[in-house]
Amino acid sequence: MSEEPKKVPQFTHLHLHTEYSLLDGANKIKALATKIKEQGMTSVAMTDHGNMFGTIDFYNTMRKEGIKPIIGMEAYVHNQEDLGDKSVRQRFHLCLYAKNDIGYKNLMYLSSQAYIQGFYYYPRINWDLLKNHAEGLVCSSACLQGEINWNLNLSDKNIKFGAQGYEEAKSVALRYKEVFGDDFYLELMRHGIGDQHRIDKQIIQLSQETGIKIIATNDTHYTEQKDADAHEAFMCIAMNKLYDDPNRLRHSVHEFYVKSPEQMATLFADIPEALENTQEIANKCNLEIKLGDPTPPNFKFARERAKESNIVLPHPEVEYSLENDIVLFVEESKRGLEKRLKIVPEEKHQEYRDRLQVEMDIINDMKFPGYMLIVWDFVDAAKQMGIPVGPGRGSAAGSLVAFSLGITDIDPMPYGLLFERFLNPERISMPDIDMDFCQARRQEILDYVVEKYGRVNVAQIITFGKLLAKGVIRDVARVLDMPYSKADAMAKLIPDELGIDLKGSYEKEPKIKELLESDPQAKRTWEYALALEGLNRNAGTHAAGVVISNEPLWQKTPLFKPTGLDTLATQYSGKYVEDVDLIKFDFLGLKTLTVIEEALQLVERRHGKRINFVEENIEDSKVYEYIGKGDTLGLFQIESSGMQDLAKKLKPNGFEDVIAMLALYRPGPMESGMLDDFVERKHGRQKITYAFPELEPILKPTYGVIVYQEQVMQIVQTIGGFSLGGADLVRRAMGKKIKEEMDKLQGEFADGAVKKGFDRQKAVELFDLIVKFAGYGFNKSHSAAYAMITFYTSYLKCYYPTEFMAAILTLEKNNTDKVVKYVDELKHMGIRLLPPDINKSGLVFEARNIDGEEVVMFGMGAIKGAGDIAINTMLEARAEKEFEDFSDFVSRIDAAKVNKKVIESLIKAGAFDSFGYSRKAMLSQIEDIIEMSKKAADAKKQAMGSLWGDDAEMTTVKLELQNMEEFEPMEILEMEKESLGFYVSGHPLDKYRETLDSIEYTLSSEIDELADGSQAMFIGKIENITEKISKKGNKFGIANIMDLHGNIELMLFENRLKELEEDFDLTKPIAFKVKITKDGDFTRMNILKISNIKDAKKTKVKVEKEIKHIPEPEQPPLILALNLMPDAKTVEELMCLVERHPGKRPLELHIKSKLADVIIESKMKVSELIIEEAKEIGVFLEES
């Protein structure tokens, strides 16, 4: 007789950490689902440490695989009365599971409060909070760190911290049973750990005495047993420890993997009910999370805003009402349009009103008036507060409603911008309006929204940094103590391709295989990295995304509070917020808006007029002539050298041409020849043809070239007979290029064309042409909105060049590379930049007219070492009257704020030149100046109690300095560079400028624009050469070369060093022809040829530019990591390095701790040059 197949015992894993237990859980959710299914289990729980980050990801993935997801959390609980109590660090672990919607909402509330109120090293709840929010939850006693098990485990450490043994454990168990009843369970774990074995029998005894059921659990941290070593490495990354450090915390056993029901049955053979009880919990937990089909929001303040505008609502007593929203929305839209129509020809008014009605009807039918009103309210608030708002962004610029409500400032009608590109009635999806605000004041509008809706009703959106290909290699290599240079070389073998993973890298780069076969340490690194790749590393927040809710957000998403910040964030990432019925709004900061506002204020101060761009002529021919000259430095989106060349070739003569410039200056259109066709057709050098005459009105603005997605939609509508909504669906399908779908649409298009009387074959050919160009098509609404900002900056530079350049210098004052570029531009424009002057300069750069000459006055706030506090103190003193001389200056300033360092910096910058002393005299007698300043301060103190306190004679000191001959001109220039970051009164290369202007070469400020593999020629003067010896004993040098825009460093091998020393005059400019190699963020330059400037004219150089495009690219942050408790000296040295290496990348610090990284985002921007020096002080680059 054959044996009956053995029945698989029923078991559910209830203590499991997914990848969302940051730097601790290594269970990748998809792999976990596969494993659970393979092992025949039908349900599984997630219990991440203190958070619910992975809830929706886990829920969706398990449901898709036919597995019941149990949503839980391993909470940290303390017993103090005050949730925020920080008197003790002790906290206990406790597992909670949601049975139903009530339990899920309670779990979200508890997790939110743990971060908002209870965070102290860990997100904690307390007993009182748990007791009051226990409904709908199942609870289990957790691991050795659970309060019951901790009291049972009388180890020396536990006794020291107050463990009291069996009776206390029993008391705690009964306390939990009193609250949770039959929904409280005791966990029994058997990993082979001594402490667990010691309390095993006591847990069973406790169960027998109290009637509390036992569940068998396995503290699961990784999926496969073979992943145990990789998980140890994962923990080392978290703790910033070496893998082989004998003193680090380590798991004594390798049992924390997903065990099968059979393995668990064997482990718990003596107590089989412990497995059955896991199924009891699984059967109790029947949570259904409503996902998808988000509810359009109502406008919470409809009644208040209606009252302000004297609008009568149908339901004034109801707070949330779609009918109220519709009435307010329609009335405000109509009123807004009438204001806008003041600058529209009267014969077109009805056309505008008809379009508005169509848009309002669609918005109302889709139940989105509340959404539009929410955006209208905060944009209106920003404008009332004087915060500059962008004219539009993305597809919202195609909406006349948005224009009428003042959400956008671009009229969609003249430019053929389509509402259906923004909101398609045939494809139900949430509207998406992204708003640009002045970067400097963006936080104010976020504060407004928080204040208006409530702190717990507004949150930023969480993001998760992941262990990606290069980063995971570096992290694992670090904990395996691989030398940095070796780890760096290994990471650089990963190809620079967006989204590439380790498996793909191995297939594409044969050197990886060679390395792994020849180096055991590299092989081990690779194996661990493969296991850990893709896991979440840390939590941060989305740069712009915000959710706004009419009720506390924890009704829909648990909340997270980033360490050290006051803002709240959703625990669910942006991918899932819409699924849980939340609407995302993007509040973006755009620095150009700040520049424009600064320029407008300077214009208003000087000329007494406030420019309103909505009323200016956007077809102003003088502005487009100016752009056509190619002098576009500083102009939004068109300042790169490639765009300068395009402006000169294209010679735009209207706004439509600029919209097209922004849309076409991208790799696809350039490589396909569309850009060249556009230029050639514009200038009549290529014939413009249309497949059908009906296409002329659509394609005429782009000279017959299909440039925009909107044109694709209009062609599909006009020729194929589709509605605009249907045409938008066709456009989307074209982007996906699914053959079956395309064949079907081609037939529908041809059929529609025939119905409209067009030739079928020609229609099929047209469809195929559209498909070809659809992949390159750009959203015209977005391009037009950004072209509007291009127009604003172009208008200002054309008509108010001094004010515009002063504004741009003020905003870039901390970025020396950019300032140097703009100072050079001033020289090209014939505008002098005057050095700082104690009596004429303000805090910021200002436009002035001195003796009939337009000049930019240097802002004293940009002087290094001075600081805004000291400068403002001096400006306050100067407000009464100008300083007559040095004696008057030291008599009137506040010596406590204007110290020696400040005065020294001002002298070096030339701010006191007008007092008649040489800088040499002032610097050599600086101690006398400081002494007199102190005497003046003492005199003021004494005078305060005197009868003659107001007498100037009492508080005035007499400072007499001995004048001296001035420093040499080069010394003066070096002082300016030291105090201002660049040369102002001249440049060491000025005498060569005429020769340099006749040579085609690349400036240091243009390196970023060069493509990988390009050649370039740099011309500059060698400031110094640092000679070094390589590990192999070869001599090499690092040459610091100064050109008109800054400095570059070039590596010179021994033969090049010799060539320079023997063949060149190092006091004169030298030309270096180089080859550019780009590896991620690093640019290497290999010297091909060295020549003098005379021979440089004859040198041929193949320069290739990188194509960059809108939106204004925000550089990825440069992330530096340091330990949780750095000494003050490290932080101080790091700040010095930050000052020394300004650049374009936002600096982000990751403070490493056991639980998670603390992420500090800063407003400082640095260059990659900081990386090597930071390593020397123990601060390392971390891959983002």
C-alpha cells in the first residue's frame, strides 16, 4: 500500500520584516510573494519596525499573487504617561495587526503619533495611546524585546534595567489581555538563541495559567537562508561598521529567513496548536483597503471665499458641497475671464466665453471644481503675499479656466494650446497642476497651506533612497574593508545607463566577469551586492510634492516626520497617494522667478514703474532681435552655448519661434533632423509642404514640421475625425508603440479620413508620418509656459540690462563660477562692474548711473568674510548720512558686529578706497583701526549716562593713518579674488583678451556643456603646478590653470611637465587641447597637445556639446556621509571645505545611525572637488 501524501500544515508568518524596515529588513516584497506561494502558504503578515511605509506595495503584491495580506507593524511601546517622554530610552516591541478598516485606521493613527509626538531614537507609542486605539487590532507579544519576554529573560543586562521575572511578565500579559481579550497572543520563537530557549517553557506555562493562546513565529528578516551573510553586511551598512569587526552587533544564528510550514511544524512539533493559532489570526484579519478611483476633493473654504466675493451659494450651511464648489468656481472663472478680456480684441470675446463654458462644463462633469478652487486659493494667496508665481507649467497652461482664475498667466487661445491635453473627458484621471514659485519664498506658501488646512492635513510625500547598482557596490565594499580606490574602480565598471542593474551590468561589461574571477574580495562584494540591490536605504521627502486633505491625513495614510524637521510627510510614497484617495499638488521653486522679481524691484526703484508682463507686448520685435544676436547668457532656458548658436541660426521673430526653440532643442528632434528642417524652412531655404491643405492652419506656426503633441492631436481630429479627447488617447498610444494597437488606430484613422472625404492611402501615409514624429513631440503647453519666462528675462535684459544683470549677480553671489561668467558678460555688454564702496554699495548688486554711465555696483553682501549682519549694521549707520572718512566710520559703526575680520575683508575688496588711503596703508595699520573702533564703542557707553550724551564730540574718535604706496596691481587683483571670489577691477589676462577673442576655445565655465568623447581647447595662465609621485614611482603634476571664467585642474604626466618647463614661458597664457571623458559626475581631461596662443589659432578641435533641455535641471544632490557623533572639528572642517568648493550640486548630509540615516538637506551647493578632501577628514561620498 502506498503512503498517503503528507498534509502540509497550515501556517502564516506573522512576524516579518520587509525591505521597508530600513537597513534591517531585506525581504524584497515581490520575491517574498513568490516564496510564500511556492511554500503553499495562503496568507502572510508584514510587521515593519515602527512604520507602515510598505503597506500598499505589500497589499497589492500579495493580492496579485492570491495571498491574503495581513497589515501589521512591530511597534515600539513605552510605559510613561507622556507620549513624548524622553526621560528613559527603554521601549518594548509589540506586534499589531489590522483585522478590519477600524483596526487599519487605528494602526495608521498609532504609527503617525509615534513619529509626530513619540519619536525618541525610535517612533514610539505608549500604553495609554494603545489602550485608547485598540479596537480592530490583534496584538502579539513580539520577540525577546517584547515586555513579557524581556521580564522573563533575567539576563544580567535585563536585571540591570529592571526586569522582574515571571510574576511581572504575567501581570503585563494580563494587562494586554484585559484590553485585547482573545485578540492578544503570546509569540514563541525558536531560532536556537540561548535566551529564547531559556524562557520557552515559561511562555508555555504563562499561556496555560492565563488562557492566552500561543502563536509560533519566526523573526523573518530575509527570504532565503543563503542571504544571511548578505543581511549581516546590510546591518553593517546601517551601523557603519566593518563586517569583520569583532565588536559589532551580529546575529549568532542564521535562522531569520522565510521558513516553510513543514520546517515550522518540525520546530514546534510539541505544540502544534501554535501553528494553528497563526491561522486563527489570519482568519480574523479581513481588511479590505479601498484603492483607486480617488474622490475629487471639495474646497474646504468655499463659504468664506463666496462671502468675500458676494456670491450666493445653494447650500451655505454645508461645509463640503459639490454644488457650492460649482457655483463658486463658475462665478470666479467668469469674473476672472472678464478681467482678462480687457487686453483681448472685442471681436474675439465670444469665442473666449464659449471656450470657457466648454472647459467649465467638463470640469464640473468630472467633479473637479474643488480641485481647481484649492489651486486658485493658494496661488491667489501667493500673489497677495507678493510671492512671484510662474506663468504656468505643464499641460495646465492649455486651460482657459486656469488663465481666467489667475492660476496661469498664459492665454492658451492664440497659441493653439489644448484643454484636452490638460484634462481629457474620455480618460478619467486626476488633474495635475504643477506650480512654480519664487525659490526664495516657496516655503511661505507651504506655510500658508499648512496654516489654512491644519498641520496634520498637509504633508510632503515620502521618498525612499535605494541601494542601486553603483551605490550598493560602494556600500558593501566599505563594510568588507575593500580599499577605497579598489571599490571606486569596481563601482565605475557599472555602465552609466539610467536604471541599469547589476545583472545588466554583468552582461554588458566583460571586465566585471574578469574582476570577479580574479579577485575573491570583489566576488564576495558582488554576491552580497546582488542580494541587497534595490532594497530601501533611507527615507526622505519629495522635493515638491504635497498632499492636502480636508481631514487629518492619518485617515488615509500614516504620517512620517523626518528627523530634525517640522514638516510632516506621508508614509506612502507618491506612487500610492492617489490610490488611497489623496490628491498631490506640486509646489516647485524656480530661481529664475526670484531673479525676475529682484530685477523688477530694481527697475521700480530706479524708474518708478512696475512692469506687468501680462500687459506687455509679447511680440515685441526688439526683444526677438536681441535673442537673435545670440547674447542669451542669463536668459531662462536659452543661455547655454548650444542655445546661443541656435538663437543666431534661427533668428526668432516672435513668441511662437521661442516656444519651438525650447521644444526642439532636445536629442530626439536634433538627431532626426527636425531642428535643421525647422530652421531651413523658416528662412525659406527648404520648401514647406502639407499632405492636406487642411493641415496648414495646424502646422503653419512650425513651418510644416510636427513639433508638438497638440499638433498630433489636432491632425488626428481634423483628418481622422476623432474628438480631441479621442485624439489625446491616440497620442498616448503612439508613445507606447504597441503594434496591434497602432494597426487598429491606423485603420480607424483611415476610415475617419475617408468619411471626411480624404484619400485613404494619403491618410495612411500621414498616420505613419505622425507616428514617426509623435515620439519626438513635446507638450506645447509646457514649452509655451516656459517660453513666457524666457520672454520675461529677454525683455528685462534687452530694455533694462543693468538691472537684470545686477539681479542675476545678487541671486548667484554664492556661486563663484556663475558670477565670473556673468561679470565677463557685463564686460561684453559694455557695463562696468564697480568694486564695493562703503558709501555707494548696498547689500545686493545694484544698477546705477554714475556720471551718465550705466554701472552695476557690487553688493557688499557678496564680500567673503563680511556677512549680512555686519553689512546691515553699517548700512543702518550710513542711512543718516554717508561716512565722511575713516574716523567717522569707526565712530558710528557697532564695533561688536563689525569686527577685524569684516574690516579686513572690506579693505581687500576695495570698499574703503574712497577714504583716500592705499589698501596697503589700511591693512598694515588694521590694529590701529580696531583699537579706535573699540575706543569709540567705549565712548558711546560712557556718553549714555552723561548729560551730554547726544553730543557727537563725546562719541567721535580721531583716526589718523600713515598713507603708503599701493600694492602692485597683481597683488590688488589677488586680494579682490580672495575677498570677492573673482577679479573685479581687472583680470590678469585682460591684456591678452583681444588675441583670445580671435581664437575658438572653451572657457572653464562651459565644461559641463561638453559631451563625453568631445575635444576642447582651454587657454589660461598656469597659477601653480603641484608635483607628486604615483604609487608606481612615476612623477606627475596637477596644474591649476586660470582662464577668464575661473580655474581648471589638468593632470600632467612627466613628459608633459618637462615639455612645459623647457618649451613654454609660464608667465604667459598657454593653450591645452584635451579629450573629455565623462564618468557619471566626474569629468576627466586628457591632454592631447600643448601650444602657445599664437599656434593655438591653427589648432583644430572637434567640440561636441551635450544637449540639455527644459525644465531647468536641478542637479542631483551630492551626498556626504558621516557618523552620528562626529566631533566638532570634523563638522568645522567640513564647513570650510564647503566654502572652498562652491558648485552646482545641493549638499546633503547623511548622518549614520543604527536605526536609519538622518538626512539633512542644505541650501549650500558644492562641486565634486570637495569629495577627495572630505575623505581625509572621514567624510565619504554616498551614492544617491
